[in-house]
Amino acid sequence: MRTLAVLFLLTVCMSAVPASSQPSPGACSASATRTLVRSFVSNYSRGRVATIDRFFAPATRFLWFSSGSPGARLGPPSHVRATLAAYFRARVRVHERLRLTALRAGYDPTREIVNFGGKLVRSADDIRSRRPHDFKGAADCRAGVPRFIVWSM
């Protein structure tokens, strides 16, 4: 009986997230954005560049994706949406992985965004330290589903 209950719960959870790993339309909330962040971290760590690139808003809404060293993406280049997939491919080549250790999010209805932040661990061939550090971002909700407009780690 317990196995059936677990299978039912898994089926319900899996059907709640479309195959693209995006929340369903109208689901822009803190909870949906936490799901998007977790999906981003998982797919980033698996090197799924095309998938994670779709988690970001189009250039007209995108603000920045920044990262400290190694693999620094700072200043004006961090604001260029068109180079984001290339940046991800470069980090895949050095086997970068992310591990989420803390996550919080809150919806701002006035601005139609969800702000989020927490701690994550970056690891890669070119990263020695494996301690959690802060990250933060924002997801735009104007399309009815969260799309990242800011990510800083």
C-alpha cells in the first residue's frame, strides 16, 4: 500500500511539471520559481545547455547572468543574453556542477517578479573551493511563467 501511495504521489508530481521542466502557464509564484531554480541547478549540472538556456527570459526582458571566478562573467558581458548559451557550454567543458544548499523566494506582485536567493556549491575542474556561497536572482512573471531575468553567483 505504501509503495502505491509513493507511486501515486510521484505520478502527480511529475504530471504537474511539463516535459520542458517549466511550470505550467499561470503558475508564476515563489513555489514555481523555486522549482525552476532546482531544475536549472539539476540541468546545469548535467550539461543540458539547450534546456537551461530556455529558463531565461528573451533579450528584451533579460538583465544579466553573472558569475565570479573562475569562469567569471561580470560587467557589460554579463548583460548580453545572446552569449549566455556559449558561456554555459564553456562551463560544461570544465565539468562545472552546482549543488543547492539553501533556497528562498518571494513574489513581488507590484513588479511581477519573484526574487530568490540562497546558497550553492560550485564545483568544476578549475574550482578548488567547494564551500557554499551566496547566489541570488529574479524571475520575470509577465508571461505567466517564471523566466530568469537575473542570476548572480
